[in-house]
Amino acid sequence: MNRKQPVLSADVSIAARAALERRGVTLMDIAEIVYEMQYTYNEGLTLERCVEAVDKVLRKREIQYALLVGIELDELAEKKQLSQPLQQIIETDEGLFGVDETIALGAVLTYGSIGVTTYGHLDKHKIGVIKKLDTKAGEGVHTFLDDLVGAIAAAASSRLAHRIRDEEEAALLIME
């Protein structure tokens, strides 16, 4: 591969989605978290609308890059291919590490303060598939993935909240 040629957006998107799938995370898994976070604020919210929001978030390069980096590090840790002490830090999901949260937070920042606060809530409470992925609770190394799934869910929740507000305002303008 020629280093001077950029990687095509479609290739990055396919690789990021394939990485999620390889790790056993579906769009529906993430959409269920979005639904849980948003249904009390949005009457008539459907899982389909949440899946659509997750899909849109997964089209953002910031999210795709974060997924590719984080999942790769988790997989290398599972294969014990990282140097020490990084291997042990990632393998045990060391509490003071914080790089996993930093990457996830960086990805969600493009979705504003709602995204950031929702991510904080998800990081603390480990809702849905995030709880299953939490390294200390399950099999495998998911030090980065649990935080990345939280970031995607938080971003999709934020995106959905903003879209619904836009629709409500548009409806009010039509009524005037």
C-alpha cells in the first residue's frame, strides 16, 4: 500500500463495523442502550429509530478511528502481544489507566454536552451490553470496547435528542 494515498472512507467504515461485529456487538445492542437512555424523554420512540441513530453515528470517522484503535488494542492484549507493563494494564483494565475513557470521550465530544454527560452516566452504570463487555465481569479483554460502545450509545442518544427537538420546533413553525 502506498503510504501517500489516503484510506478510503468506505474502507474505514467497513473495517470499523467489521471490528464491532467480530467482537460480538451489534447495532441493536447499542440501540437498546440508546432506547433505555431516551425513551422517557421521547414519547413514541422506537428501537428502529435508535438503530438509525447508531448507524448515523457509526458513519463518523472520529468514531470509526476510535473503534479501530481500541478494538485492536483489546485484541492484542488478548493475544498477549503488548509489551509490559501495558499488557497487564490493559488486560486487567487498570482503574487509573484512563486512556480507554479518553479515546471514547474524544469520539463523543463531537456530539456536545448531552453526549458527554450521557457517556459519563453509561461509563459509571454499565447499561446493557456495556455491562457484559466490562472486562472485570466477563470473558476476554474489552478494556476499550466497553467505553467505545458507551461513546457510540451516548453520541446516538445526543443525536436523537437533537433531531427530535428539531422536529418538534419544525412542527410548531408549521402550526403558526
